Amino acid sequence: MRGGPGPMSVTIDDLMQFYRSPLGRISRRLIADTMLPLAPVQGQRVLGIGYVTPYLSRLRADAERVMAF
């Protein structure tokens, strides 16, 4: 990841690159498999805040509406 003002600086490009990598795909699957059963979204409207697009895509089939902000 590129450097920035501090050691924890991460850009959207960095996140997209990570989630496209093999480790990112595994991480996305493990996190989603753990979190999704905790909050059923059948027929619900779901709002994701932050960089949530890797996880929201799995909710589209069940949720009424999925949005990211």
C-alpha cells in the first residue's frame, strides 16, 4: 500500500487492489460468511457505510434495496 500522512493511510485504490487479490477474496468470503448469518436481510433495506461494496454484493439477492455511502 502506498504511503500517506500516517501509517494507517489506505486509499480506495488500495482497498480495491487488496479485495481483487487472492488474500482479499479469501478475507471477503470469511468475513461475509461470519457476518451475514448474524443479520438476516430478507426484504430489508441495507445501507453500508465506508468501503462495503465487497460485502454488499452478496446481499442483493435477499435485500429489498442495497445502498452504499
